Amino acid sequence: MHYRTFGKTGFSPSALGFGMMRLPTMDGDPSSKQIDEQKAISMLRYAIDHGLNYVDTAYFYHDQASEGLVGKALRDGYREKVALATKLPVYAMEKPEDFDRFLNEQFRRLQTDHIDFYLLHALSRNTWENIALKFDVMSKMEQAKREGKIRFIGFSFHDEYEAFQEIVDGYDHWDFCQIQLNYINVDYQAGLKGLEYAAGKGLGIVIMEPLLGGKLANPPKGLANVLPPEKTPVEWSLDFLWNRPEVGVVLSGMGTMQQIEDNLQYASRAKVGMLSQTDLEMFQEAKRVFDTMALVPCTKCAYCMPCPFGLNIPKTMEAYNATACSGMEEARKIYGQIAVKPDQCRACRKCEKACPQHIPISSVMPEIAKAFSKEESGE
């Protein structure tokens, strides 16, 4: 395992971190609280035994079951081997006192008396201004840090670059941040510009969605043809990030032991400056190809679930994207697995408030219904 620089924190994270939001489940639903505990614990401990030292979870992952699973997995001396990161669900705060309520509950779930890296979860301009600042959350974070309850203060982010810069500049004591980045999203949300800006301020950088919700792990044929065959699509995606000196740790939501074994192997080869100019130009071409194919930027994070009307929103989006990326035969196969079709959307917009990608889901659902209706009728 290679270890990297993490801003001014003095901590050296493993190149690969474990994101605990896509664990194996008993019912096959990636967002389900029915985590296959035996398998998940075995997987996490295997990764730690092979040098991984950064574990990332959150209050609401796996319908609030992820933190409890992590607490169990880090028994038997494993807690001392890792830096533990979890997140304050800022968007769920209704009053200042909720800070202590959430933090204390997270201590119980995680079976620990301190959290190494504590993030304000999914900060946007709205939650920064109307919750974090309004409820004086940063003073509470600093008090928790003084008391030894947390070691480092950070935030994760899903909004526009301008909001990212405002948040970075709006508080003088950030230790780190977590942003979405991959070779497709270089100009999306914080993007490469945000990566460089935060690093220039001395923040440690955590990367999430390196595979764009799995889309880059099994890319459509047009994109796959751009990637040289000497590496897998996953390794190319991770290397794009590890090549950057600003990147501290890259999170992967690993759901199988094979994924862990593969990613550990890729991490063992990770180095800053590992890519050639030809490689970098290849990624630019890959982005150009992808951008002409994807219809909606869904990463299947399932923050939009459950739907009050029974829609499987991520699966429906997957079927829609497949019409452009994989062809109608594959799209029909995925669409046929959906019990409640998109024409049952009632535009309540509950999902849109939770979507980190800001997809106008209530507008997209009628488009999806129309696309498959036309296809089925032969129009």
C-alpha cells in the first residue's frame, strides 16, 4: 500500500479508502439496511489487514445501518488501525442542539469515543448559509475538537464551484474536504478547479465517486474502445486521480471481495505523476465520448430512495441511460426489472431535494416513460 500527503493534517492516508455506502446486502438492494454483516465485516477487515487505513461512512448510509456495521467491524483491535470518518447530517438539523444529539448517537453506533475525520455532509450554499452558519455549527465542531471528540474538521460537497469556493473561504479552520471527481466530472461541481483551490489552501482532499457510480467500471462499448487494454477501466479511472499530487485518498464503495482485491492491487501501483501526456489526452477523448452518450448524470447513490410512490429511481435512470450507452435490448432488459414504471411519478419532488447531482427527476420520469412507450409501440 502507498500512503499519501493529506493537506496540513500530518496524517498519511492509504491511497485507497473504503466507502461504506455500497456494501453487500441480503436482499440485493444496494441502499438496503439489510447488510450482509458477515461478508461486509470480513471484507473491511481484509482491506485493513492489507494496508487500508481510511474508512468513510455517514449517518444515513444504508438506511442508517452503515455506522453500526462499521462499529462491529472495527472491534478486536481494528479501530486502532484506521482513521474513521463519518458525517454530520447537516441537512437534517432543525435546531442547534441537534449537533450533540447526532454526534452522541454516532459514537454509540460506531462504538468509539472519538471520530478522526468529521464532515458536514453534502454541504451546499443553502445548507452552509441556512444551517451551518445559522446554527453556529462551526463553533460546535471546534468545541468537539478541543474536547478530543473529533480530530479534524471537514465537509463533503455537492454544488457548483462558486459555492465550493465560498465555503472553503468562509471558514478559516477547515482541515480537509471531500469532493466528487473522476475523468468525466472534471468541470462538474467542485471539479479539478476546486481540487486545486482547496489544496492551495492546505486542505487534505478526499475523492468520492471515482467510478461515477459504477458507470466507469463497466463502460459502454464506445467509451471502452478509447481506454487502452493494458489496464482495466477501473484501474484507469483510479490512476487518473492518483496521478494528481493534490489527491489524498480515493474512496471506493466496494461491494465484493473481488473488487477489494483488485483495488488493493491497483493501489499498490499508485504514484503521483504516473500518467504520460498521451494518457492524459486519452482521458480527454474518453470524456468527449461519454458526454455524447449519457442522458442523466445519475450515480445510483440512492439518496433519492425510498420513493413514496414505489419507484426504483436509480434503476429507472439506469434503464434510460442504457438506451444511449448500451442499446435498446439492454435497456429493455433493465426496464423489465422495474415493477413500478416511471409514469407513476407524482412529481412530489421529495427525491429532487435529496439528489446530490441535482437531477430534475420529476421532469425526467415522463421523458423516460415516453421513451419506452414509443419503443414498445414501434414509433
